Amino acid sequence: MKLPPFDYASPTSITDAVALLAAGKGEARLLAGGQSLLPVMAFRLANPALLIDMRKIPDLQTIAVDDRGVRLGALVRWCDIANSPALKKALPLLPNAIEHVAHYAIQTRGTVGGSLGHADPAAEFPGLAVTCDAMIEIEGSAGRREMPANTLFTGPLQTSLGHDDIIVAIRFPPWPADRKWAFEEFSRRHGDFALAAIAVFYDLDDSGRIANAHVGVIAATDKPTRLPTAEAALNGQMPNSECFIAASEAAAQACNPSADIHASADYRRSLVRTLLTRALRKTLN
Amino acid sequence: MRTTFHVNQRAVSVDVSPRMTLGDCLRHELKLTGTHIACEHGVCGACTVIVDGEAVRSCLTLAVQADGTYITTIEGLSDGEALSPLQLAFRKHHALQCGFCTPGILTTLHAFLTHNPDADENAIRNVLSGNLCRCTGYVSIIAAAMEARSAYRAGAIAR
């Protein structure tokens, strides 16, 4: 369908954008790449009175890598991540997982900030943010603040952001070079939304046992979540099939997926089990 | 609201409402009807055009967002009656039947092969997953794309 009518503004600073959002009293929406918002508007699931285009706001397209980790500006696009040699070293899980995000001509427009704000439970990036303990930098009428990614998402397409808040950037903590990690996703077609996906990483302690296990699930819960029971089944164990299978079983038990036309709840739960086993086996390569 | 950009090396300036997509602007305001609009929510790929060298869904881009950009549509791929190497490969391999999806597939592959002239078949298949074609079964499209790579390696046709 054609888009419903709306007004359009393209401010040149964050401050101006925040002021426009505040004046919009909840009827204004930010436009980043538009790859999620415009389809939602075409379906009349959103009908904002004003779109505030972020494309003229400077400094939001920066990828910064230093000893404090990785910082992505809100307007960093999927293709920017895929084409960044620095990220392949500094946060290898990210470019690997981003290969699954949508299609080629969507990756040239879609942004990390847009994906976080849209909060689709089947989207890869919010799941990576939660799994990796990322911090979200936000600017609103009261100034700038940070919040952990796992407090940003409150449900399907819902966040804890206020109506005048702008996601400015996301920061990922430093990533040890010898960290073990894997990302596994199942979708019907390359680039489609995940029916389920798993992001996993862990470190090995001096005795070769798993420590600091992080297991995140995408698309099988109503918001991206870490799975503490699966992580507990891994921590302190030698990385082997026995604990991998135990963790996968714990992950499947911990998920309570909803059923839709794409997959039943049982099928999604089964995918979680299979994908986590696959991902954990991949960490050994 | 005025939006000003270059399309197929021609400067244009159009007065549009904010809700008008780039695809509708190209077709209805600029009469460039080679760009086809189908699903209007980014799934089918038929409306793909090239904006600042990158393949973009023209149904998921507003005409006002295109202000200041350089756009190539299917009309800009050929030089008058002379087909581009990619188009010639499509004709040779019979890579279209009804032709509705073809403009979007040609623009997508043109942008992709310009950036990735050494792409393997798997990468080409992954890219084409974003363009629905209900006639060909894709085999002939992939054969044409594979053959056209040599022209892009030689630095063909960045218009």
C-alpha cells in the first residue's frame, strides 16, 4: 500500500531532533534507514504525524574501535559492518551474524539504531546487543544517558525509550582475541526473518574450562534474551558434547515461543535446541 | 516539498509530498516507468534502483530522502539501444520470461557486480534471494550473472 500522509523534517543536529520529537508528543517518529518503519507504515501498523529524518545529523555513521571496545553510531548500516576489516578483528561475532540480516538492497539502507528502536524480536542486531552486554547511548530532553541493551527491549516492537529519546550509539565491551563464539540461524530463505537464532560465546579459564558463557536467543522469545540456565550448564565445564547437549536442552526448556503462520511453538523450541548444539560445536573449530 | 537529484546523469527537481516513495516519483513524476513497483514493502525487489552506487529499494526510500543523490535506473544501464554486458548476458541466457522482476534484478546485479566482480555463485545466489522471480527458476539468471562478471572485472560501465 501507499504510505499514509505525514509531515517531514530533516534536522541537522541531535538537539533539534530531540526538540522536534518532544514537540511531537508521541506522534513523531525518527526515520533512519526506513527499512522497517516504512513497511510498518505501508501496512498502517504505524501512522506518525511527523517523520524526523536523521540523515543530515553528523557523526552518527562512525565505527570506532579502541581498547574500550566497539562503538557504532546509530546510522551505521549493515553494509558498513560487513565492509569493516576492523570489526572482523574487534568483534567477529557481529559481521558474521549480520550476514543474516535481510537482503542485499536492504543492507545498504538499514541501520543499527533503526533496528534497536524497532525492536523486532526476530531481528539479529537487538539479540547481539543483549547477548554481548552492549550499552545504548541515548539523548533526550533531559540530556544524554546510557542503558544496558537488556533493559531497552520490553516486548515485541516495544522499548523503554521515552517519546523524545534518540538512540545515538551502541557500545560493545572489549572482545578477547581468543574468545570462542558462534552464530546460528534458521530461516526459510536467505535474508528472511529468523524462525530462531542463537548467538553464543565463552572464554576458557586456565584449566581449559568454560567461563563467562553468554547464550542469547533470537525469534523464539517475545524479546531478545540471554538464557541463564543454558549458561549455567556451560560454565565450569570442559567444552564437550555432554555439556553442549545439556545446555541446549536447558535452552529449549527456558524458551516459551509463540506460534504463528511461520512456525509452531514446538518447532521453534526444537530449533533453539538444535541451533545451540550446532553453534557450540562450531566454537570448537 | 522539493527534492532535487540526478537520475541517469540528468539533473531533476520535483515537488512531491513527503509520503511519495522514490519509486513512485521515478514512475509518475519523471515518467521513468522501467522501474517496477510490486509489493511496496521491500520484499520483492522489483523496484530496486541504484542510489549513490548502491542497490536500494525505491519503495522503501522516500523521494525527499533522495535529495542530493545520484540515481541510476534501468533506463540508465544501456547506452541508448546498445545493451550493457549484463543485459546482453541476460538475452543470451534467456534470463527473463515475463520481465516484470527484471529491472530490479539488473540494477541489483549491476551494483553488486560493480562492487564484487569476483563474486562466486553462492554469493550471487544470496544476493538474488532478495529479488523474487516466478518465471525463470533463477538458473538462467545465475548463468547470465556469472558470465557478465568478466565485463565487470574489466571495469565495465560504471554509469
